[in-house]
Amino acid sequence: MTDSPMDAALLRSRTRELLAAHPPATTDRLDFLRARFDAGLAWVHYPEGLGGLGAPRSLQAVVDAELAAAGAPGNDPRRIGIGLGMAAPTILQYGTEEQKRRFLRPLWTGEEVWCQLFSEPGAGSDLAALGTRAVREGDAWVVNGQKVWTSSAHLARWAILIARTDPDVPKHRGITYFVCDMTDPGVEVRPLRQITGEAEFNEVFLTGVRIPDSRRLGEVGDGWRVAQTTLNNERVAIGGARLPREGGMIGPVARTWRERPELRTHDLHQRLLTLWVEAEVARLTGERLRQQLAAGQPGPEGAGMKLAFARLNQEISGLEVELLGEEGLLYGDWTMRRPELVDFTGRDAGYRYLRSKGNSIEGGTSEILLNIVAERVLGLPAEPRTDKDVAWKDLAR
Amino acid sequence: MSAPTDLLYSEEEEAVRAAVRDLLGDHCDAAGVIARGESGAPHDLTLWKVLTEDMGLAGLLVPEEHGGQGATHREAAVVLEELGRAVAPVPYLTSAVVATEALLACDAADLLAELAGGRRISVLAVGLHTAPGAGHPTARIAGGALHGELTGIADAAAAGVLLVPADDGGLYAVESGAATVTPQVSLDLTRPLATVVLDGAPARRIGDAAPAVRRALRAGAGLLASEQLGLADWTLTETVRYLKERKQFNRPVGGFQALKHRLAHLWLEVAHLRAAARNAADALTTGQDTDVAVAVAQAYAAPVAVHAAEEALQLHGGIGMTWEHPVHLYLKRAKADSIAYGTAGAHREALAALVDLRAP
């Protein structure tokens, strides 16, 4: 999209009007965020009345720069990433007018946190095989099942949920998409403690939860298609920021190497240099991808970046623990905690080593991503499918 | 941090690519390259003439006032990608990049213009395996004439002028007619090596050897990554094409997950190599952070190109082991390239000093 100077100027003046009417220094944070949403400056590419102005997405930067210069408060997007990155685009595309008006404003301001009830113990890579059941009773759906690996479930007011509404058709066709009230009776959230000692995620048990039909997103049985919007936006959200050299996990290892010559061995030196080169090339590949996007020529490299970083994070953190020797035998803290954000670089090497094991599992396993590259980028044939035309209830499990 | 390097291809660079690819499609088929390799005249001088005299590609790195095109390493890198894709047996890297860079550091405008116009071919008489900054043998200068034997000189058999470092610290131009150039049976038939014997060869001092050789080898190492990218890209593309077509067990073998994952890994490596190679070409152009960019590119490119060629051979099955199928040309070039201008290990060692990750 090209920058229309008039639109940029218009947005700039609207932003200044907002700042004049609600000076950040004297305005309550939440009041300011609500006023910003109502002025259409939350996400300018959204429609008018829903936090936007129907402007090109690229012009958001104009607004953000003005607001940052004025010291305006932000909506802490990292804390509400699932709402912003996954729930909002899905609600925008499939929601009714009433749903959009009810959900988007408090979602964007962060007043209401969202989580995602997709993965199940029996449906990981094969998400479409999910077994949480939703049965119609009058104008509501009664939901029973178990979800897992749910970030923010213990903080969330709302969830996007996919559940099986028709077990008698093939798995992709019998799913429906709902918005679930996390405060409803029958919703039980339990922390899921992981190998690092803490619990970033939750298990969510749904027992007789009643969801009004008015909180369905999209048609009955069309939930898989609706979920694609959610998942595609998840991939758009990844990829983001420009890294400086040594900006990733290689940074702390390189610093330790420089500062503590007594830890150096020849074997570690060879491995460190090899990984340093790979990290630098991965950084350049990410930078090239960003340049392609900026030039309006998105490349397929995005599909591969997660693969590359998962392997690198694991190898680099493994080397780091080994480099530390005696210290590598220790661990910072096994206390069960509930972190709001994942912070790789702020913790010790042992934590990085353990946490990065999940990088090749979460958000699409490396094996599934390799299939995606092979089939969608290289055009190789898919595996023969034995599940496509079989009713969900007859699938092997 | 300085401005980010431009890692994309410009429209002009894509135009250069299209022109070279077209030409190679018409003039550089695999069967011809295989036959030429054993013919006693391994270099394709007809192709060279079109690339240089007609298209002016030998003069990309040479300023216009010296008879060149005044272009940059970025365009030369694109030419090398395409030459790599075709394993073209032409002395582009050795003459139009390495020897040309050496001359650019010297005072030899006449030679530079001849090389830029493609009228003459020249090679630096330093072994192909030599990394930038590494030591290398020199000839002995006595009474204005050179003596000695230098081995492993790539494309020397095609050269009219040899650029010879001598024991007095000078770089000398020697007519190859005044030397004895003997081809060596080489692993890579498309970039053959030769020994150069100098027995009182008349020579002209054109400059200091150390800075010229260093500059030449650094550019050679940096742009070699683009050739390796071209090799790897061809082997991946051709292997994917073949595995979609080849059927066993009543299926295209490219549909088996064990093979798909190997190809997806290769694709990822090639995508990374593209970023590393573009970064090196851009850094050679701008002069910013060049030593690191070149060392990173070579430390990464060599194993990727070899891996791509080795996988191509394995995934082709039996046909890949035949002399008739071109994949061996790519394997031999990729393996030779992994030694050319310094191994990946040598470049990692250079990085240890450049980015302060010192050995124990």
C-alpha cells in the first residue's frame, strides 16, 4: 500500500486532537485507551466504529509515532497477544455486528484478556481430530471436553473455542467455532506445570458449559474454516522485529565466552563458531524476509524461520549449559510460578535449555512445518490420506 | 549498527540474471559440459566470448574509465549464481573477479582494460585453496625474470596472463607463453587446475603482492558464495522436479515423508545461503563490515552447497551415480568450492578474531 499524504496528514491531525482532548499526563490509562479506540486510532485498518478508520494498515505507524512522542500509554500488546493477534481478526471476519461491538473494544484496551481453546490431549498436530463435544440444547450449546497448553486461561475473561458439533461427518466438517465465557460454571482452569518448574500454560476442563448460540462465530460445521483465519494470523504475528547481531540466544553465550576465558575448550570453540555463524545467517534470513515484505514481495521463507530458530535455540542453549561446566550443574529456581510472559534471555542457561525444547513443538511442530514447506513451497505430493472421508466417530484413537 | 545491507535483488540485477540464464540455456547444456570436461579443452571459450565481448560481463567490477561497466559486486554475484546453476566452464570467478580485483589494487590500466573487455583472460597464480590472509608460495625474482613452480592454479590453462607474487613482495604480470602451464587432473572438471613452471620468465612488476592478493582472495571468497548458492539452488530444484516424476511403490517418491523432509531442510539451507551470499555481495560493494560478511558467507556456504549436491546425488538413486547424469558435475564443483579460497573452518577461524570469540 502506498502512503497517501492526505491520509497520513489526516491521521496525524486526528491523533493530535485525541492527545489534546485527553492529555496523557492527566488522563487515566484506561480512559485514554478507550478514547483512542473510539477515535478510530487503535488499529486504523479496522472499520470505523470498531477502533479503526478503514485506513491502510501501513499508516498505523504514523499514529504510533505521534502517540509515542507524546508519551501516551500503550495497550501492552504482549500481554494480550492472543486477543489482538488471533481472536480479533477472527471476530472481525466472522462475527456479527453485535459480537464485534461487544468484544473488540475491551479486547483491544486489555480490559478483557482472551485465550485460545484449540489443542487437546488427543489432538495436537492433528487439531481437526479434536473431540470436545458441543451439543445443541435449545438456543444454547452444552460443551464437554478438555483443552490443553492454554496460555493466559487463568487470566482470561473470554476464549475462542473450537468444538465438535457433528461426529458423523469427516473431521474437518463437523467443527463449530464459539466464544466461551471463562467465568461460566463448568469451566475449570488448572495450571500445567512444565519441565522448567513453572506453569506458563493451563489445562482447561469444560464440564456442561452452556454457550448461547449468539456466541457462535460463523456457521455451524464451518469452524475449521473459521479457525484457519485465527491460525493464519498467528503466523503473521510471528516474524516481527529486526534483530541486531548476537541479538538472539547466541548473545549470552558469546558474552560468557568473552568474559570467562577459563571456561574455553577447543571443542566448545569449534561448536560455538559454527553456531555463531548459523545464528548470524538466520538473522540475515529474517532480515531478508522483512525486506521482502517491506518491498511487497512476501517470500515463503517465513515458513522456515520458525524451524531454523527452534533448532538453533536448542543447540545454542545446550552448548551454553555445557560451557558453564560446574555452574551448568545448577539451576536457578524450580519453584512453581505463573509467569505472564515468556522471557528467554532474562533467565539462566538451564532454563533456556529446557524451555527451548518446546520451540520445535509449540505453534506447529518442526515435522509438520517440514511437511508444509515440502508441500506448499516445493509442491511435493501430500501423504496419502486415510482420514479425509471417514466420519470423525470412526477415526482411529 | 550501520544501515542494514540490501539483501534483495534490484530490477537491474534480475535483468542481468535473465540475460545470463537465457544465454546459458542456449549455449551451456549439461551433456556438452560433460563432454568438454574430457576433451583436452575444458574451457568453453565460445561461451566466454559471448559473456564478455558481447555482454560486457567481465568488466562489471572495473570502472568505466578503465574500460569496464562500473557496476558492483552485487551484479557480479548474480552472474556467478547463474554460472553456478549451469556449472559453466568459464574463468569468470578467476579472471573477472579474482585477477581483476588484484589488478584494481595495482597499477596496470592496460591489463585491466583488456580483462574488462574480455579480450584477455588472466589468473592469479596463487593456489585455489588459499584463504584470504593465508600464506602462499611465491616465485623467485632474479634479474627481472621469475623462477619457480606454482601448483593448484585454477583456470591457468585458459589464461593469457599470469599474475605472479614474487619473493620480493611484488606482484608480476607474466605472459603465459613465457611459462610452462601443465593441466593437473582435477576433482572439478569444470574449473581445472594447472601447475605453472617459471624458468626465467620475463615479468613486469605491477604492484605490491600482499594487498592485491588479499583483496583478490577476499572478493573471490565472498562472491564464491553466490556461485555456491547457484549450485545449491539448481541441485534442489532439479531434485524436486525429478522426485515428483519418479515413481516407485505406485507413488511419486517425492511424496514419501522421509524424502520430503530432507528436501525441506535443503530448501531452508538454500534460503539461508541466499541471505548470506547477498549480504557478502552487498558488503563487498559498500565496503562496510566486509571481512565479517565474507567470512560468514564462506563458513556457511561451503557445507550447504556440498550437502545440497550430496543429497541430490543420493535422492536421484542409481541414475545419480552415472557419468551421463550431470549431478556429478555439481558434486565435484561443490566439493572443490568447499576448499576454494579457504575452507569453512578457515573462515570460522578468521571470524574468531574478527568478532572476538578467541580460541582457548
